[in-house]
Amino acid sequence: MFKRLGDTGATLTLTVDGKPIRARIGDTVAAAMLAAGIDHCRTTPVSGAPRAPYCLMGVCFECLVTVDGVGSRQGCLVPVAEGMKVETQLGKREAGR
Amino acid sequence: MLKDAYDVAVVGGGLVGVATAWGLAREGCRVVVLDEGDRAVRASRGNFALVWVQSKGYGLAPYAGWTVRSSEAWAGFAETLKQETGLDVCFQRPGGFHLALSEAELQARADALKRLHNQPGIVQYKAEILDHAAVKRMLPDIGPEVAGGSYCPLDGHVNSLRLFRTLHTALNARGVTYLPDHRVEAITREGGEFQLVTARGTITAGKVALAAGNANMRLAPMVGLEAPMLPERGQIVVTERLRPFLHHPVVTLRQTDEGTVMIGDSREESTDPRGLTIGVSATEASRAVRMFPLLASANVVRTWSAIRVMTQDGFPIYDQSESHPGAFTVCCHSGVTLAANHALTVAPMIARGALDASLVGPFSARRFHVQAAG
Ligand SMILES: Cc1cc2nc3c(=O)[nH]c(=O)nc-3n(C[C@H](O)[C@H](O)[C@H](O)COP(=O)(O)OP(=O)(O)OC[C@H]3O[C@@H](n4cnc5c(N)ncnc54)[C@H](O)[C@@H]3O)c2cc1C
Ligand code: FES
């Protein structure tokens, strides 16, 4: 869906739900997921509708993902890191996980 | 405005006012609700949403019976609202807990319940002290620090903001006139009618029901009534939505129908609704985590404070004025719990023009005058 404008700069690898994806250093988690063609990062807790990052600037909270075990982080505000483990969130989070 | 266009003017559009107004409309009254604007301080927008029985009535035994009556009426109240509006206020009554984090707290809890239920003439209902193992059978996720708790099968909860919206929807459907930005500044009586003065004009009605929360203190003397108030602040901490794990409300902590966990039972003397004392939220949250350790990894998404409508002794006030017959006060803390009573019991009394002393006599503000009580 999204294409990078230029293809320069160093890359790294993170995993999303266990699957490795390549990202550019300086990408946010949300940008890296969109660039990798992942079209939703969670489903909503009440109706289960799929959601994708939207505002990309920290205000809409659509981009929530679990990052290295910490739930409901805003993917658009977290820079990617080598080996980072991102998990999409389905519905309500389970307390204690 | 037509002269005497309204049978009853309800002053205040919080939960108490709208529940009363809905009940009045059901009795066939032509009702107007006069309210402040969107930025008004409203307990009804910031409360904890319990429909709660256990612990109520120490110091005024009839309050226990009054609370049980509302608790028993609540399911039917919610069902009627659903039929009228199509909206579900998510009332549930699975029974609720008060949890103790030490043997000393558990003992204090047992003593308090005994004192409450030993009062002469108090309504009898089940409220039992359970040890850790018995609590754990119903709340499997409690932590090791929970010594036990008290359990009452009458306790429940509701989606309080949805209740507020549903009542407004129901009022609208029944043709009640709701006038926001109509803060009542003065009330006078002429020719058997009440004139309610606002900056946007004067409204005339045959009767007036004062349901303006803490502002009743200022309004009641205008019609020969009194409402001694002592507002206090409470704070609430809210987590992200979590899969259901807590199937009974705890007095300090409950999981809503949509999954968020609300934490809070604080009391402060402050009356600044914009302020928030971080230490208070932190204490609430840390006690919650000791009760349910799995909450340690939940994210907090919101905290707020709200001002409780509180009479000086904590019990409701219902009165009709002797000098200005037709003027009533309807004023209380626990306006969520008592919403069914206000709609189904108090409103019909106001419509008839007489409060039934056998039901609400003990809640007259005359109790504040020690000399007069003899
Ligand atoms: C933190 C907190 C937790 C709570 N938890 C619970 C709970 O778990 N269970 C429970 O049963 N209860 C609970 N309560 C109590 C409950 O919220 C209140 O009892 C209830 O909302 C009171 O409703 P009210 O309509 O009297 O007051 P409010 O909601 O304060 O409304 C008063 C209304 O009067 C209007 N008004 C004021 N002056 C005027 C005027 N001069 N002219 C016209 N209008 C005027 C205001 O604009 C407002 O709309 C809680 C309260 C708080 C603050
Ligand atoms: S995309 Fe809007 S907050 Fe992250």
C-alpha cells in the first residue's frame, strides 16, 4: 500500500507477531509496519473492528501495539530497534499478560 | 412563555434531577428541567457507578431500607428505560465485595457490619464476612495480601454515563423541556405559582423540585427549605480495556461492561474539580494492585476528580416546604444507587403533592436541628 520515497539509509530487523520485517533506522514502529504492508495493528476492544495507525503523531491512539511485552504502546511514538518484538493486539488485552 | 405552562420545574439536570423529571413525566406532569451549561460541575459525570447496598445506613437505619428498596427496583427501572429508549444501561447485580488487605482491616470490617446491622429496626439482608479462600472462589485473581472481605449479594453496578444519557433521551421522548444554560438565580412565589428567575428569562411552574446538587444549599432557603451540604472530592483512575476477569464489583474497584477497570474511593475536602492529587491516585492504584496483582501491567489511560454532592451527615434530604407548599428538595450522595427510588417513588409523591412520611420522613432536613427532634 505504502511505498518509500527514496531507499537509502541503514536498516534493521524487528519482528511483528514473530515474523521478521526490515525497517529503516529512525522509523517508528507504526511507519515500519505500514511500510511492510501490515494493514492493521489491532482490533478494537469492544466491536472487534480492525484498526491501523492514523494520525501518526500521537493523538488518535489507533496505533496501539504491544512492544517488548508492554501493552497498548503508541506505535507511532516508539522508534524501532534491532530485535524489537512487536505484537498486534486483538480485542481487549488480557490483564497480567 | 405561557403562564403556568409547567406543572413542575426541576432545578438541576444531574442524575437526581433527570431521574426525578422522568418519574414526574410518567405521572403525566408537564415538566421543565432547568440546568446549567456544559461546563457545570456535575457529580453525575464523574462517579464510580456502583448500585451499592452493603455499609449503607450506619447512623440512620432507615437509609439501609431506602437503599435496599432502590436496589430491588433497579432491574425493572433499567428494563423500562430500555423499552422506552432502546438503550441498555448495563445494570448488573452479581453481588459485590469489600476487600481487606490485612487481618486488622478484616476485623474492622466485621465490626462495622455488626454495628450497622445491630441498629434497632434496620432492614435485614445478607452481608457476610468471607476468608481469603472463600473470596478466592469468587474472585480467582486476588493476591496473597487479601485477608478476606465482606460480600453482599444485593450489590451491583451500571454504566453510569450511559444511564445519564439514557435518562436524557427518555426525557426528550416524553416531551419534557430541557433548558441548559438556565441557571436559576432566584425563586419567588406569587399567586400559588413559582417564578424561577434565570439570565435567559423567568420560568413559571406550579411546583418546584430542587435537585441542584450542592447548589441546593443556596437555593433551598429561597423557598423556606434547607440543605446543609459539605461537598468533597473523589478521584478515579481508569485503565485500558481488559478482557473480563473481575466478575463482581469491589467497592474500590470494578470492571465495566466495556472492559476498563475503574479504581477509586478517595475522599478529600477540596472542592476544586480541576485539581488532582497524584499521591491519592497512587495510593488507590497501589491498593488495587495488591488486591489484584495482574493489574500491575495494565496501562492507566485516564484519571479524574469529581465533587461529591454530600449532605452534612451523608444521608439524603427529601422535604416539602411548609412555608412554600409545592417546593421540594431532592438531594443526596449515591444518586446512581438511588436513581430507581427517585424515578419510581419520590417523583410520584411530588406529583401528588405530598411526601409519604412512612418512606421518606426520616430524611427530612429537620434532623439537623437537635432541639426540634425531641
Ligand atoms: C467520585 C465520585 C464517585 C461516586 N460514586 C458513586 C457510586 O459508585 N454510586 C452512587 O450511587 N453514587 C456515586 N456518586 C454520587 C453520585 O454521582 C451523585 O450522588 C449524583 O450524581 C448526584 O446527582 P445530582 O443530580 O444531585 O448532582 P450533580 O450531578 O452535581 O448535578 C447537579 C446539577 O445541578 C445543576 N445546577 C446547579 N446549580 C444550579 C442552578 N442554580 N440552576 C440550575 N441548575 C443548577 C448543575 O449544573 C448540575 O447539572 C459518586 C460521586 C463522585 C463524585
Ligand atoms: S497513529 Fe495516532 S496516535 Fe499513533
